[in-house]
Amino acid sequence: MADALRIASSSSLDGRTFEYDAEPDSPVLVGDLLTLRTDEEISLLVQIRTKERAEGSLVRGTGVVLGRLENGALLPPDARPFSTATVGRATPSLLDPLVSGRGPVARVGTTRTGELPALLNAGSFNRHTFLCGQSGSGKTYALGVILEQLLAVTDLRMVILDPNGDFVRLGELRPDAVEHDAGPLRGAQGTVRVFRPGSQGAEPLRLLWSELTRPAQGAVMQLDPIRDRGEYNVLLNLPVTDPGLERSDFLKEIGALGDDGRAITTRLENLGILDWSLWARGASSVLEAIEERPRAAVLEIGSFDSGAERSAAALAVLDHLWERRERREPTLIVIDEAHNVCTTEPANELQALATERLVQIAGEGRKYGLWLLVSTQRPSKIHPNVLSQCDNLVLMRMNAPADLEDLGRVFGYAPPSMLQSAPAFTKGEALLAGGFTFAPTIARIGGRLTPEGGSDVAVPLPTTQ
């Protein structure tokens, strides 16, 4: 195997890192997992971290020792230097026990050479996770693969804010899904509930006015507690449980409260809030459905007519989960296109309140079993207090040097050499790093088992005669 890898020599001065020389045509890549057997007959699992052409005909590089291999277990390195070592490739039979021993395994694809499975410890999603990649990198597709795996191998409850309808078919199986792979997911199919505005072949996504917090109600009406102090005071003094907009006589009753009350009715009419399709108007609320604890509640918020409705729906769900945090019910909050919800520069008070709530969940939610999985194209648009709390990283193709530099500062556990590879990733390739993988991995994301709900529209091509 050493000949096949064309590694001429390998040595270590501290037993924790190593250097190697390889032939120019060596197939070894940055991120590859290898085994070393030292001159003292110690077996090590190691990873290539750098590969550079040296003077002369050799390629020179460095790597890290991940641990000692003994009786199918990976033990901490014992820091013994070595001058020579026999090199081999890690095998699936070697890696599977190392990952499965830490909890349920999510198989999200393969390493980029296709030789090893890309495995994540599903139990480590009890930490916040950040997924990013530029447009066309396969980011949303990869998120779908991860969600499928979590449905298949855990009992984790998920609440998914879906802005583009990408996950509305998460409860279905593709006709071409191989039973061996799809079998574990089949049992979770009936536990996915999809909510959409209006009647689009799913449960309606509706809220009660009284389910919004007072600050959220004020933000919906664009009320400032100082500038609009009279109107805001009328709002504050309404009964907390008053169904408000759900009552036909609400406007009349509010209008009878003097000039400020009449100003509120005018404001509601001028902003078109009364016409929002978001309101339940006597029907059931999506928050009631979330209380029934489906395995996955997919909220397709992108089809609302206004951005304010989308923001109000997202904020209501986040507030609802946070207000019930003392129940300590493990919940993964998934937010695709998260820069629209927890942005560094909120466009309005609704976005500001949603960002504030997510910062709170990021900082304090883990002890209550509220965990985030946020996905975006631009890391710089995510509030830094959310980004800095993420212990798991999925990085897909990213060309912007500034974004990669920011990621390197925030995610110190991601090797710089692997981060620097991101501009060269092909569609579907990703760097997996953090607590959910025992070693940073450059992976090729596998195929979806469920249909994509919002795949790209193809360019029409001329038909051949």
C-alpha cells in the first residue's frame, strides 16, 4: 500500500504531527486519512493537512496524528516521536466502529475520492451547526441529505423554516430510492407535517393575532414605543389573551378608545395587515400543530405575499419555542437562507426581534435542548453572535476571500489548508468539521432519498427534429 500511495518517507518529532515526502504523482490529497505503523510497531490514524511541491522531484507535506489504533478503538496519541513509518490507507471497516461508537451515524456521502464513507455523529447535533456555500454549490441539496439522515437515525424533533419550498416533500420517498438506504427513513415518513400559506396541498400556515408577543404585535404595526407612544400605550393595555384581529368588532372597539385608538385602526388598514393570509380567522394555528410534536414541521414561509408576513411567522415560531424552553424538549431549529432571519443589519423591527431571539437561542438554548442548524450563502450576513456559537461546520464552495477569512477566524477547528480548498470545490463537495465528525473531512455529498421541493428551473433547449 505504501508503494501505491507513493510516499517515500514519514517521520515525527513530537508524535502528534508528522512530515512526509511523496512522489510527484502520489494520489494522496489534503484531508486524506491514512494509517501509519511506526518503527516501534505502533498503529496510528493520521490525516494529511498540507501538500506542497518541494525542491527536486518530491512533494512534501505535513499531517496530524489523530490517535493510536488499538483493538478497534481510537486512543489519544501517546506523543512518541518516530523516524520511519509504513503508510496505508484507512478503510471503511476501520472507520465505521470509530464513528458508530460515539452514537448514531449519519451517512451523508463519501470522501471526495469515493474510497471512504463520510460519516457524521448524529448525536452531536445537540450543538449549533452552520452550513454555508455560494449559489450553485449544492448547499440546499446537502441540507436535505442531512435532514433525511437525522430523520432516519434519530428521534430528534425538527422545526424547519423553509423560505423556498425546498423541503415540502421531506415526508415522501423518491421512486428510485434504494430500499437499503431508504428503509430507515420509511418509518419517519408519516411524521413529517408541511404547512404552507393558503391551500397548496398542505396544512395551512396560520397564526392567531394573540399568539404574537406584544413587541411582535407592535413591530407588525410599525409602532415605536416612543415616537408612537399613545398608540403603543393603547396596545399595551389591551388584554393579553384578546384574539384581536380574529374578532369582527375589534376595529370598532379599538376606534372607541379615542384618537390613539382611531390611529391604530387607520394604521392597520393603511398597512394592509387586516388582509394578511397569515391570520387564522377562527381556524387552527400552526403553533398548535407544533405543540403536537411532529418529528418534522416544515413551514414554507416563502409564499406569503409580503416580507412582513414571512418575518412575523418566523418570529412567532421562534418566540413560541423559546417561551416553552423549560420543558427541555430536544428540538433542532433549521433555518435555510438564514440571513433573512438573523441578519447583521435588520431591515425592520420584525427582523430585529427575530435576530435578537436567535442570538438568545444561540447563546442559551443548548442547555434547554434548543439547537440551531442555520444555512446561508453569505456568512458575513449572519449575526456574529449566532455564528460564533456554532460548533459544527459544513462549508461548500465559497469563492469570496473575505468570507473564507471570516470563517477561519470563527471556526478555529477547521484546518486552514482545508478552508483554502473551498474555492476549488465542485458542486456537492463540502468540508465537514467540528464536533459531529472525529476528523475534518472533505466530502462528496450523497444522493437525496426524498424529492427536492424547489430544484432549479432548467434553461429551455431547442427540440431536435
